[in-house]
Amino acid sequence: MKTTKICPLPWHHFYFNSSGRIKACCSADKAVAPISEDKKSVTEFITENRNHPHLVEVRESWMRGEVPDTCKICVKDLGWKKVDGVSKELAHLEPCDTSIVNYPPRHIDYRFDKTCQAYCIMCVPGDSSRWESVVKHNPKFEKWLQRSANIDYDLDYQWLYDADEIVYLSIAGGEPLLTDRNYDFLHDNMHKIKRLRFISNIHNINESVFDLIEKYSEKIKITVSCDGLYDVYEFVRAGLKWNQFEKNYKRLLTLLPKKRISINFVLMKFNEHQVEEFKEYFSGHDIDMRPAHNADHIYDPEFVNLYKSTLNVS
Ligand SMILES: C[S@@+](CC[C@H](N)C(=O)[O-])C[C@H]1O[C@@H](n2cnc3c(N)ncnc32)[C@H](O)[C@@H]1O
Ligand code: SF4
């Protein structure tokens, strides 16, 4: 696919997750292993992989006027909407004309830690420490869910303290909003972060995060993951409780306008009957409803029975 446009994300963005997989951005198709899996700090990891051969290849393809294979899915699904949006947002940064870069990423997708308190039916051990532990202790699940590789990072935020500017920081996980986490790294650096997004189940929110949202509400957006109301919620999101979710959702509504809280609804046969009621409940929010992907297991009755009995959901 030929083009005269260039998506700046492979230059200015950095995406990585808890298994160290790297992508050109979250919408890109291909995830690759890092240059080395040796334990290192998050800052060292970013520096080491900033010019990962995959990213260099993707940059070269854009410079040749060809949409890279990994980016075709984004262009196909969204047209040029995302590319045009980030081109505008990142226009003041270094030009995208070299395949090797010597400046830091300033558009970051941060999901280094898969610690989570839930076992959502459509999720996988690679994204949830709870699923990881269930599969480890109950090999019956291995038929559907494989344990994933995990890079053991030395957690540091030097990369954030060193940055002159962060145009966008998206934090997911695992679950990014947990009560026992320390969020000083965000409080200390909010003055240089232009946009901050959490993708969260909002089940357990640290008071310090509520403070952050209150203070910087104009910079923060939350993508709330919720795939059903009441009993359907509790079935699909094992480990989480509707009342607790609703309490936090209502508190967020006192701090952020609905347009800054979008809802991510993973469509499954378990919740499809609630779609209209769900839209009504969350009216005023942008709701992204997409079918579960890479989750064939959720339609195997044997898996569903094991899920129900192991996690005590009905
Ligand atoms: C892996 S979660 C991590 C963040 C956080 N724990 C949460 O649930 O929002 C990121 C997003 O992926 C969604 N998700 C999980 N499994 C999925 C699947 N099989 N297909 C599509 N989306 C999925 C979640 O609902 C959530 O919105
Ligand atoms: S809350 Fe998020 S990370 Fe945790 S199990 Fe559910 S979808 Fe996965």
C-alpha cells in the first residue's frame, strides 16, 4: 500500500508490556521480542530498544512511502484518522526523516506490569497476574490459556524524570489503578505531561489517584473497562464486584465530565443481551464495543464450567 503520509508514532512512541514485547504502537499488528531479556531497569529497557530492528524497519517503510505491514490494520480499521491525529499532535517534535533516532520517546504506552486483581473471562495470563497464578496452580486451564513470558524489570521512572516533555502517556497493565501502588511518579511529573490516560477496571482506586484526577482533570482521560451490568459484570469479570465498580464510577463522575471517561465493552455472547440497557446506563460516554479477540476459549463449555467452579462465579 503506497502513501505520501508518514505516521510519526514509530519515531516518537514507545510501547512495551510485561513480557517485554514491543510494537510500533498499540494499534499495530506485530509484537516482537526485545533485543535482550536480561533483567534491567525500565529506563535501560527503553534506551536499549529505542532503535529495535523492527522499529527501524517500520520507520524505513514509511520513509519509502509504503504503509508497513504492521500498520495496515490501523489504516484499514480507522482510515487515516489516527495517523492524522498524531501527526498534528507531534508536529513540533523532531522530523521523521531518519530510521535511527537519538532523542527520547515522548508518546508512551506503559504496560510493564501485569499485576491485576481480576480474572476476566476473556483475558489471558499475559495480561493478568491472577490468571497467571490460576494456570500455574491448576494445569487444567493450560488447554486454553498458556502462561506467558515475563520480563523482570527493575522498576524505575528515570525515563519520565529525564523527559523534557511527554505529549501522551497511556497506562494500562495488568491493572494500573490499584490501592497499594505508589503514584508519586505521576504527581512529580504532571507539569510536563500533556495528556494522561488510564485504561482501568476502576475497581480499587488509590486516594492519590483521585487527588491526581481532581487536580489535573483537564489533562486526564480514563478508559473504563466494563462489559456488563450487575450479575453479568460479576460473571464476566471474576474477582470484581458490581457495587464496588459502581461506587468508584459515581465518584469519578464527580471529578471528570462524561466525555473524559470512555467505556470499553468487550462484546461476548454472555453480555450481548444487555447491549441496549448498557448504552442507556452509560449514555453520554463514548462507548467502544468490540468483540473479544484471541479468546476462543470463552465459547468452549468445558472452559466456562471450569471458570465458574474455580472462580466461584455463576
Ligand atoms: C488487558 S486490559 C488492562 C487494563 C485493565 N486491567 C482493564 O481491564 O481495563 C486492557 C483492555 O483490554 C480489554 N480486553 C481484555 N481481554 C480482551 C479480549 N480478549 N478482547 C478484547 N479486549 C480485551 C479489557 O476490557 C480492557 O479494556
Ligand atoms: S481487569 Fe483487565 S487485566 Fe485484569 S483480568 Fe480483567 S481485563 Fe485482564
